[in-house]
Amino acid sequence: MPNAEDVFEILVREQADRLLAYLRASVPAASVDDLFQETVLVAWRRLPDYDRARPFGAWMRGIARNLVMDHRSRLWRERPVDEAVLDGIDRRAEAADRDDAEAFRRRMSVLDECVSGLPDEYRVPIHLCYRLDAPVASIAREIGASVEATKKRLQRARAMIAACMESKGAAA
């Protein structure tokens, strides 16, 4: 019979991709790994408090959300935490909880495929914005465009990604 440590490890492995996706949507890329590890440590320490009637992934995201809020308030005092954005991320994550892990992995694979298929003029700004968490002004300098043109390019790229995912039956 597996012990608590084994069960915890299995549950964390099952939720790892979704928790990482949640963190990537919530904080700069450089902070994701640290917050992931901190979330797992806090969850381990608080495991006796876990209500088994509640989904494990939602419980871990609750811990991660608190850590994200603390992280943002500590490091980004000039950038207020937008709880509405975190609420939206939470709602999407809860919807993903209802899907099985294989469907989630398939959507992530299709997303990677759709991003890779973008023309360079759209793929590069998306990469800089969402993978490297670069500010729009930096992206604009990098690609040699105005801030407004860069915002428009990002908007068009997101629309192309959404259309691609929908055409492949992987829209969220």
C-alpha cells in the first residue's frame, strides 16, 4: 500500500503540467520554477489540511495563487496585482481540470504547433512576450516597430493562434 509521500508525488506529477501552465500565465518566466517548487513545498507541509472532497489540482492552484500574489506584491510594487486576471486564469484552469490529462497535453501540443507555424513577424513577438516575459516597449525595440504596431502584431498573432487551434479542434 502506498504511503502518503508516494500518493503526494503521484498527485503532483499528474498536476505538474497544469500548475506550470497556471504559473506561466501568472508570473514572469524567470519566476515560474521557483514558485512551482515553493507551491509543492507548501502543499507538502499543508497536506494534512487538504480536503479530499476538493480536487487536488484546484487546491494546489489555490496555494500557487497565494504565492503569486505575495510574489507580485513583493517584487512589483509599481505594478498592482490584477485579481481579475488571476480569477480568469483560475476559471480556465478549473475548466481544464474537467478535461483529462491527455486532452490537456494535446491542446498544449497543438498550441506549440500553431505558434511554430506563425510567420516570423508574429512568432518572434509572441515568443518575446509569453516565453521571455519582455515588456511591449522592449519587444518593439527588438523588432524595430512602434509600441502600438507591436501591440497590434501581438493581437493579430493571438487571433491567428486561436483560429489555428480551433481549426485543429483544440480550442479551449
